[in-house]
Amino acid sequence: MPLVLITGIPSSGKSTRAAQIKEYLEKEHNKTVHIVSENEVITSSNLKKNALYLDSSKEKEIRSIIKSEVQRLVSQDAVVIIDAANYIKGYRYEIYCMSKSCKTTQCTVHCETSTTAAWDFNVKRSSTNNSGDEVYSQDIFDALVMRYEAPDSRNRWDSPLILVQAEDNLPKEKIACALFDRKPPPPNQSTQNAPLSATNYLHELDRITQDIVTAIMSAQNMGIEGDIKIPGQNNLNVKLNGNKLTAAQLGRHRRQFLTYSKMHPSSDTSRVASLFVQFLNSSLSS
């Protein structure tokens, strides 16, 4: 269940470190390890990196897919490594809340390198690239470096923070200690989903979330902009933040919420609507 979040500017060695951590944990700790790779998600979505980072809505979709896959895997008896830029501190906070609600440990591995060294590696990769991994253009590289919000050990969602320079050996013991020698932080109301347990509540879960999706689509079709009020719910609004959601996008968010809710069952359906709207608002703002 432990989670390793890797972060760094473009071409800072994140995928290399992810592979090293996976090999170490499998061989020396006999752990099952899953890598959720941003590059693989981008490729499987038939996108190119340089085009992706010019489109904030597509970027948001990729982050949502990664988060959903991590959410699916982190509940299993395995270590999950997120091999991605993870350059937005708000997104790292969301991942922290998710791991906290799953009652598992997490650490952040910052692949720290200079902008010059990272760009040089990117350029060299263009002449030796046999993996099909797209090389960053200068404009996109510079933009991502400017956007990068470096982790800070004073932030609870970035801690414990393990810094790794390009020339460093992998700090194996630090990583193992962060994952296996600590107790996970206790979940609280802000990070814990209200669950569903009895079979008839699964029907209610399905019905309530589908009603909300239908209400959002109907409001959009009528040309309503801004916040969408959910009928029959007091002070419950979906904040679109300028987005126009397709049925496919809403369906994906709904499936993610259903998957997570079914893993944390309870008999209380009174909060399903508010939790689903909170989930949507969080996903749409990241």
C-alpha cells in the first residue's frame, strides 16, 4: 500500500529513479511494485507531450487518469510509484489526502538537477532515443520549468521529502524507512470518504451519482454557465471553473468516485451527494 511520489523538472531522471526504486523494493524487500507512468498515460491517450502541455484541459485529464489509477492500486498490498512531473503543489496535496484516507504511508522523492543539466540531457536524448519517448521543445521545457512548484519538507503533503541529485546513488534506506518504518497519518473527516456497505446502498450510490451527472448535463445544455446548483440539495453547487464537461468526462469522474466509494463501505447515504460534488469540484480545480 505505501506510495512513492516522484517529482522534478523535465528530464531530471524521474523515470530512471522510479525504475531503480522498483528494482530495489522487489529484490531487497520482496514487495510487489506498480509504476504509474505519466509518459505511458500520455502515449496511451494518443497525445504528444509538447502538444499536451499547451492544452490545460488535456493536462487536467491526464492528471485525473493518473490519480484514478493510483487510487485503484494504492488499496492493494503493493507499493505504488507515481512517475510523473507532479509539479503542482495542489495536486501533490490531493495525492497526500488520498493516501491518508487509505491509511498508508507516503514519501516524496525530488529528482533535483539544474535546468542546464536537464536541458542537456533532453537534447542528448533526441539523438539516442530508441524508446519513442518524445523530446521536449525549448518553449515547452522552459514553460514547465517556470511552472514547477518545488516540494518543501515543511509542507506535510511533501514530507518526508527525499532529495536525490543526478550523481547520487539511490538513498535506498531512507526510502525504505519512510515507507515501512513509520505509521501512516490517521485519516480525518476532510480526507475520508463516507462509505457504503449494504447491497441496497450500492443501488442508492449509483442512483444519486447518476442523478447529479444528469443534472449537470441538463444545465449545460440549457446554456447555464458558472456554478450549477444540484436540484433537491441545499447549497450544493458544482463549480465548473469555465469548463464545459462532456458526458464521457462526467462518466469517468463518476466511475472513479464509485470505485473508491465501494472500497470504503458504510450504511450512510445521506452524504453521498455532497461527497460526489466535493469530488467533482476537487477534480475540476486540479
